[in-house]
Amino acid sequence: ELGNYRHFMQKEIHEQPRALADTLENVLAQDSLQANIFGVQAESILSGIESVYIIACGTSFHAAMVARYWIESIAGIPCSAEVASEYRYRDSVPNPKALIVTISQSGETADTLAALEHAKMLGHAHSLTICNVPESALIRQSELSFLTRAGPEIGVASTKAFTTQLVALFLLAITLGKLRNKVSREQELLHMQALRELPNKIQQILKLEPEVIKWAESFANKQHALFLGRGQHYPIAMEGALKLKEISYIHAEAYPAGELKHGPLALVDKEMPVIAIAPNDTLIEKLKSNLQEVRARGGELYVFADQDAHISSEPGVQVIRLPGLGGYLSPILHTIPLQLLSYHAALQKGTDVDKPRNLAKSVTVE
Ligand code: F6R
């Protein structure tokens, strides 16, 4: 089953162009996005929604955090994201016009299921799940659903499930935007075109693997790492840090780069590698000055920069260039090299990549 790959994680990282193309296949076969990709009643339910509440765990929660940026920016609807194990136990204010969205690879995660049940108990009527397993408990218990077509994910560390979840959430943001007249026909066509180009762009980024391997070689002896991102890439920094911890056991933390001065800068010295996600977006100049603060304290920078972000290698600053021009889909592109980095760091350390210690693929107990 592994073919030419050493581990399922590596295979699943490389399967992403196909996983995304499969997930988009039926959706892009039409000449416009149809709300019914989320279920037959989706159009009427989604038209009446006034806010969106997304609940998930782990990597799926990071997808939720990206979606919050998209749904507020593209559809103009207030959106929040919360980890399921917190939501299920706290007093929150029910809103009958909210859409409860759960995200899960397995569809069987105990906390996510319990959080959905809790939301219903509070009086939330409308739920939608984004899930990779047909017939799973979450699909059965949700009013609307979208099935990602990542195929079976065997490696414990989630990779292709995450990027397909992001694509599904992007479709949800556009659909909500269309129903509210926030997305014009012209914008819709541009979004659809960007989605069509996505699998190829990811294929190009996968070719950066040899460069990432060199970085991973210098990582294996590190005790700690800091991941920085801003805006829609902050959750991607979190995902990069989670991947590195869970399979290489290197302690990693993620911060929105603007928070550096408020504490984490104290940690930075020449022993602290700092991985930065540097897309060419409206925050790039701000990010660059955050990176200078790191350099001024001797921190070693590893920057994944878009081609046109104008960041180049110099002593203490290493740069891997991505093709860029990702727009809203840029978080998906920037995820790939971070997956490769954690995979190859783990290989260097000789850990059990597909079955990291103490972790299970599907967390069906609390
Ligand atoms: C991390 C990872 C976990 C899962 C989490 C939720 O790589 O795989 O953090 O994302 O346990 O699992 P699902 O998505 O099945 O609900």
C-alpha cells in the first residue's frame, strides 16, 4: 500500500493534489457553486443564518480558525471557532440563527460529537459537518454535511484531511457570501478558477522537498522552535507547530507575529529556530519588521516566503520561496512545506512517524 513511500504520512502529503482535485470534482463540474453541495435543504437553511460557530479538535480546529477569517471576510458573517472540549462544558449564549459547524476527519471524535449534542441541547437548530468518513456519527447527527474526499488517512498526523477541510470551508464561505450578495458573479468565477489551479500549485510546492530536507537536518538537534504567522496564516503557524511536536517531539509554539513583543521575544536567542510564514499579503511589511526583531536578538530565521514577498537569504536568514499568488487559498499552499518539515525532522530523529507515542488516530474517548 505504501508504494514508493517510506511512511503513510509521506504518501498522504504527496496525495494532496489528488485529494483536493477529488474533493472539488463534482463541485467544479458546474459553472457556478451550488448550495446543495452541503445538502438538499442547504440553500434555505444557509440563507437564514446570522452567525457561524465552528467547533473541532486539534488539526481540524486549525482549519476552523482559518475559516473564521474567510467567513467574516468573504461572507461578512460573524464567525467564531472553539475547541470542542471547551465548548461542551461552558455556559454559552445560544443563538437560534447560528449555524453550528463541526469539522472532523474521522467523524467519531468524542469531544466534537459531545459539543454538537451540547449545541443542540442549548437550542441550536442548524448544524453542518465537514467530514472525511461517510456514515460516521457526525454525518448522521448533522443536518447538513460536506464529505471531503481525501481518502483513508492512515498516518496519525493529519495532512490531506486538513487541506481538503480547508477547501470545503472555502466553499462554505463563498456559498454564504453568494446567498448574502456579498460575492459577485465575477468574484465567484475568480474563486472557482483559483480552486481549479490549486492541485497544480500544490504539485509545484511538493517539488521543494529537497530544500526542506536540508532545513530538517539542521532541526533535528533543536529542543524548541517558534512558528510565526499573521492573519489567515496564524492558524497555519499553529498547525506547523502541532505537526512538529506530535511527530518529532520537538517543543514548538506558534504565535501571531504581532504578539512577539508581548512576551515570546524573551525566548529568542541563537538556539531558537524561528519559522516564519511570509505570504505576499497586506501584512507583509509588518511581518518583516517582526522578523527584524527576531534577528536583532540572534534568532535563526527560516522563512517560507512567497516569490514576490521580497525576502532574501542573508546570514541568519534562510528563505525557501513558494510560487505565491495564493490569495485566500494561500494558507493551503503554505501548509505543505510545514508538513514536509515536520516529517523530515522526525525522520532525522528516528521517531515512529505514522504512530507517534501516546497518540491515537481517532480519539473516541474523552
Ligand atoms: C493532529 C491530529 C489531531 C486530530 C484531532 C481531531 O495531526 O490528527 O489533532 O486533528 O484528534 O480528529 P478528527 O479530525 O478526526 O476529529
